[in-house]
Amino acid sequence: MTTRKRLELNVYAPALVRDDGRTLAVVRGVELALPGLRLEWEIDKEGRPVEVPQREAWLAEAATRGKLPLLCNGDERYPVTISGLRRFASASAGGQPQFQVHAKLPLDTPVVTAAADVLEAVTKGIHAYWGQATPDGAALDIAYQIAPTLEGPPSPRRGLPALKLFQHIRSPEIPYYLGWLNYWSDASARAIGFPDPARDTELLSRSRRTATGGWIVQLTEAPLDLDDPAHLEALKRAYERFPEIGGREVP
């Protein structure tokens, strides 16, 4: 696989119920958002792509086990991957089991241009509570906001706020953290108080409603780069605006 910069996408949704068709909807939605993309290969034990002969049946069977096995586009020079796993109630917000979809895509012009459409396609297909897409460099810094240290609580970088562990957040509709592109379902937006026309003018200028009534909210024009002081300040302002994110404020 290449070492190029990647866009990482994570989406959180209600747990799968047998084969409810959602994983296939996710895969097809990503393919529609990125014309020419086909996610029809899995990875063998040697790390090589192997074509999946009956993808729909393969996905349906895996969904009965609460999984979306890793699929890729079969191109080791330009890898696109997507997978999903169940999160048990003990490790999820509100004590409710969830399903998490994870995707990685090359951070190039076509992907950046289509990134909001890709995020919307995944969230629509899986009936998500919330989700986000962020370049891998910034995603690493954001991960430090949640990961506990050996000494105890998280130790965030760059002055970012510490966030609660997923299982300590009171409701699955409340996002765990922020990213470059954020999807908030209608329920999630209401839980965090978005939008407020008086306070969210800047965010609304880079936001759009989705077909399902949620929101895609973009923090910065260019992909989030926390080495850019303006981008770091934009992320900090968003955390200040929404203290409920990450369980930092309980009404």
C-alpha cells in the first residue's frame, strides 16, 4: 500500500439488525459518490486484494453477524477501503450498542471534492447518528483527546480539550468528537444546539442540509491541517461553541 496522505471517515449508527440492507447501501453510496470506484475486493492473509464473486450475498451474510468486512477497490497504488464493526453497549454512548463504519481514501483533489458527498452517502446508507471525515494527520491529534494515558485521563495535544470516553457520554446522538467534515443527524444537531442563526453564521456558510434532514458541517475550507494556526483555532472555536460534544457538559 502507498504512504500518501489519507482521508479517514468514521460514522456511528444504530446496531445492525440481521441483514437490514444498510451495509450494501453504504457501499453502493460510496461508489456513486466517487464515479468509477468499485469496492469489490477483500484482502487475503498475505495482504493482497482478492475479488469477491458475489458481493451482495457476501455482505448480507456478514451483516447477520453484525459486520461489514473490509472491502477495497483492488488498486494497491490508489487504495480505498471501507469496513464496519459493532460496538458493544458497554463501550458505547448511552449504553446502547452501535455500528461503526470506517473508510480510508487518498487525500487528493477528486476525493477532497467529493468528500462531503461520500460522508453523506455513508451516513444515509447506515442511518447514522453522526460521523466525520478528517485527514489522517489531524485525526491523530484528535485521537489524543480521547485516549487515556497510563497516568489516567487523556493528554490532548495543541491545547485541544480532553473528551470523555465513548461509554461515558449520555446519549448516542451526541458526537464524541469533531472533525473536518461533520455529519450531524437532525437528532444530533438538536442535542448540541445547532444551528443557532445568531451564533453559527460562519459554520452555516460552510454547511448544508442532507436529504435525510441532517447537516454536513465543514470546519475549514481546505482539509483540516492542525499545523495551520487558523485551522487549529477553528477547531478550538467549534469545541467552545458545542460543549456537549465529547460529554464535556451535561445539561
